[in-house]
Amino acid sequence: MKSTKQVHETIHSDIRAADIKECEGFEEINDELAEKIANAIKVYTEIIYNCFKEERFEEQNAKMISLSYEERSKAA
């Protein structure tokens, strides 16, 4: 029987200026600043996510290269 890997995705809604203003210490900031903070958080999370994805991709490539080398070694 072939096992299948299930991918669990969690979809979160984008952070909004209203979400920022609900946080303690940020209740009194204006809407423009709250929007800038929300956008900065979005950009930051995208950067972190892309770095994580790239790292995982590089790990997979390293494993594939390693397996290819082992297969060639066995064949020789």
C-alpha cells in the first residue's frame, strides 16, 4: 500500500489596521500608522515564509544530490 503524505494548510486572514488598534498600547494610534504597521507585518511574514520555503527546497535538493551520489557509488 502506498502511503500518501497529507498537507495541512492553515489559512489566516490578513492582519488589518483594526487588529493592530485592538492590541494593548496601540489603541490610540491613528488609522494611517496602524495600516503601515499591518503592512510591515505582512511584508515581514512573507520574507520569513519565503526564507523557510527556500531552506526546505535546498534541503530537498541536498537529499536528492546525496541519493544520486549514493546510487552512482553502488553502481560502480
